Amino acid sequence: MALQPGRRPGGPKLAAHRRRELGLSFQDGGEHYHRVRPGYPGDSVDWLLPDNARQAADVGAGTGKFTELLVSRGLEVTAVDPSADMLEQLRRDLPTVTALEGTAEATGLADSAFDVVSVAQAWHWCDPLRASREISRILRPQGVIGLIWNQLDTSVPWVHRLSRIMHAGDVHKPGFKPVIGSQFSGLESHLTYWEDAVTPEDIIELSKSRSYYLAANDHTRAKVIGNLEWYLLDHLGHGAGELLPLPYLTQTWRAWKSH
């Protein structure tokens, strides 16, 4: 079943004002976000890019985790994000990228200027139909929209419990399909299973970069951290500083501008 506008991936209906409120929790803390969030597997961008792509826009780029992959493939890249703090981090790491404040619904970019537009880890914060119209406007004919999500691989039992303790609400339910506008056709997906080598401390810091934690009060934050420390150190028996493979699943979706 297709996800309905205003719903978070895999979760209940989320009111527009609450979606904005949670999205705004990412406005600050660009350095922390960039340090603790995982990157993306290279085959995600390789599968996404159309032949002979030259210009790309990375919308909701954040600190540039996916932007970096586009740059590494030799594309001329423009990054758009509503957070000045996130973009400051992106500019430090990727000085060749044009970085501009904007949203998926109002990028401020020129008509028909890009061969591909990517939205990584951000489509669930967007109004999908308004964003589809805007992205169609800035894409060239037969351009590609790409929607990318990193998720904890909850098919692994210990990771499933971890995701619940972290309140990782971006884990998609089986059959998930992103909503996009009628401007696009041929929606298809690509899956990548991979692992990120992290310590228990890294996982705790990762939890602190998620919208649930950022929007919570001090009592709730302390409860989340306490539960994580018990689960990772006491229950699973990992030592402080021990490297462990954290399984991920990356979903990459693409569709073509049809009119």
C-alpha cells in the first residue's frame, strides 16, 4: 500500500504541524549530525544516476552525506537544505558544491537545470505532492528523481529491539512505497544490505541525532540513554569502545519525469 501524504514511513498519520516541528529539530547541531550519522553505500548512487548525468541537485542535503557521493561521481552538484547550520558543515567538507537554503517545496533553483534530483533521508519531512511539482520543475525532460533511506536492518533480532529503544521511526513497514506526484513514472527500487562498524558509544550518539530524541524533554532523553546503556553494555555484553557491525538496509527509489 502506498504511503499517504502526512504519514511518516512505517508509522501512523503525522499532522503537518508535527512533521514541521520534528523536522525543525534538525536545524542546529550540524557537526554532531555529520559525525554520528552513517554515509550511504556507493551502489546506491551508481544505480540511481541516469546515463550521461552532468548536473545534480541534492535536496534536503543536510551536512552532505549523499552529496559527497554525487561529487565523487564527477557531477556538478547544488545542495539545498533549510538548515543554515547543516549547510555550514557541508560547505566546509565539500567546497565545490553550491549550497543554498531552501526546501523541497521551494528550492529557489532554475527551471529544467538538472539531470537528477536526490532527496536522501528527508522525503518523509516533505509534502510529497508539492515537492514533486517543484522537483519536476527543476528537472530536465526525462530527468530522474531519487529518494533514498538508510534504515537499521530490523530483520536482525537484536537490531529490531535496538530500533525500538532508539525510537527509530523511519524503519519502513513491508510493502512501503513512497508517494510521488503524477509528474513522474516508472517508480522502481534498489536495496543494499551493508554494515557500519560502530562502538556502543557511537550508537548512543547516533540516537541523540534522531528527531525523537531532539524533540524530547530531559526526562525522556535520560530514559532513552539509560535504556541504550543497559541494552548494549549489560544485556548484550558489549564493552566500552568495542567495535561491532551495525546492520543497515538502504532503500533507493527512482522515477523519471514524464511530463
